[in-house]
Amino acid sequence: MQKKSKREKNTISVGLILVIMIIVTGAFVALTYFEMHRYEDGIIDVCATQQDSYVQLVIDQINLKENRSDQEIIENILSTLDSSSNRYWTFSKEQTMLYVKDALETNRYQSLTARSYYTSESADNFFEGLIENKVQHERIILDNKDYIASGALFRYNDQDYRICLLTNTTVLLDNNKFLGSKMELIIIFIVVYSLIFIFPIAMAILNNIVQKKNNATNEELRDVNLTVERLNERLTTNEIYDNRLNLFSLPTINLFLDEYRSVSKAFPISFIAFRYSDKETVSKFFGHNCVLLGKRDLKFYDGKEHLALIMCIKCDNKTAKSIQSKIKADAECLGVETAVSRPALDRTVNKIMDKMGNPVLTTNDTGKVMRPDSRTESRYRTKTTEESK
């Protein structure tokens, strides 16, 4: 579980990004919806202002001639104006409807009060709120349709008249140019908001894919590094404890003898002693015979005396002599001794040491693993030469 959390450490939660982008995009959509309504209201307000001017123009035309009858006003002025189901005029005196849209509609509402026509609350409030000699406009609902109503109250022949021009908002908002520009804006917003919504999510998914690949690669590298470290450790351990690679100074033999005195399975133990010439070095001596000597053969040397000793574990006398005969070096074999049991170990060691001239087995470097080369021998030889002088 911890391993999994490490892998997901640098990844981004796609679910969290999705929620955030839904909120952000939703806020943008709401703002756009509000601004589009403001845009529509602005268009309608401009048209309503123009419509107010048109109403004022008709009122001025009515006032140009005095003493007209209601019928004359209707026939000579209102009936001549364009009207349809989406845009038409209403004309009333006091509370009586005189004209609505055309002759047919007028007959339907004739002798009825204006409130019988302006039935909705918004329409009634607009109609009752008209101010004398001041054209004003307002959006009203009439017969479940949305209208821009422009109207005014004016006095003519000492009578109060109300004239209104009603235009269905769909006439303005469904205009080809306006509707086309509106659709273009909506398409642009959809594309932009889609990019705003999709891009961060796509980037988060891409980031997660890259991070997972990086994490997988890092994990593989860690595994490889651990494997390499284990191999290096094993190789180092094998190198330290592999007798074929290690060479010990002669005094360290006491450490091995102390160890093997209590290990009965190590017997028989054989010792093969050599003295190599001045032309030979211990590195060359054991290097030439590295294939012959195995893991159970411990190698010791004394650089001062040019002595080499091979301690063969689980090796009988016959095998030891076979090894001795196969040694290739400029060296003299001093003897072969074999201890067949633990009690005979010390006696056997003493015999082989006698044959080697009883070299000194005490030194400050006791126990130190040494890997001498020709330069090590050179130091001993230089020191010996100086002492002899």
C-alpha cells in the first residue's frame, strides 16, 4: 500500500480536476447566460427607444388637427399604420377600447374596458401607469407572449386618450442578423468553454500517464540498483572469503588453526611448503597456480623469507602430494605434512614449520588480509639489502 502511495505521489486527481472544471465552466456558462440576456435586453431597449419615438410621432400627427372624432383618428391615422399579429396599435379613451390592431380585433373589444384587454398584471400596471404627454416603454406579458409596449397618455378635445404600440420581442430577437450573430457567439462560447473544460483534464491525464511511466521507470531503476548493490555485496563477500582470490600473511595461520581445531569435518588438513627464488614473486607464484588451487586451499606467504604455504582443507596426503607435484614456479618444495585428526594438528604444524625454518608467526598485522604484488616483495627485499649493508 505504501509502495502504491509512493507511485501516486506526483499524480493529479482527475476526479478532483473534473469537479473543479465543472464548477469553473458552470460559473462561466452562468455568466455568459447572464451577459447574453443583458445583450438581448440592450437590443430590446434600443428598439423600444425607437418605438417610443414612433408613438410620439403618431401623437403629434393626431394633435396637428383639432376636433377630429374618434372614428376619424382611427380611419385616417391608426388604420393606415402597419400592423400584424406581432406588432400592432391600441387606442382607448378613458377606460373604453376604441381600436385594437385592426377592424376585426376592434369589433371584438368594442365597448369593453381597457382592463378587459390588458388582462395580465404587467400589462395592467403598464397601462395604468402611463404619464400624460410622456411616452414610456416596458416589457409586458399579454396572451402568454412577451411584448415591448410603448405608450403615452395625452389629452385631445378635453378627453384623456391612451395610445400604445405593442411589438412582440421575438420579432426583434429572431431577426436574421441578430439571430445569426447570437448563434455565432454561442458557438464560440461552446468551443472556448469546451477547451477550458477539456484541456486541464487532458493535461492531468497526460501528466498522470507521464508520472506513472516515470514512477515505473524509477521503480525499475531502484530494483536494478538494489539488484546491483546485492550483486556487488555478494561479489565483495565472495571476493573477501574466496580463498582463490585471497592471500594471507604467514602469521595469520594461527587464526585459522584456532578455528579448525574445533572443526572435525575439516580433516584431513594438509600443509604444502615452498621457498621461491629471488627471481620469483609471491604474486607470480600463486598467480601461475590459481587454477590448480581451489576454494579449500588457503594461501600464506612470508615476503621476507620468500616462503609460501598452502593449507588444504579436507585433503589427504596423497592429494596434497599430487598438488605439490603440479605446482609450476621457480620454487623449492620444503615438504608436505598431513594432519588426519584434531589431536595431530599441532604436531603436524610444528613439523611443517621446522621444514620452513621456523619463521616468526607473530606480527602486528596478524589477521590482516593481504594481496601483495611484486612491489610488496620489492619493499622487503630493499629493506633486507639495507640491513645486510
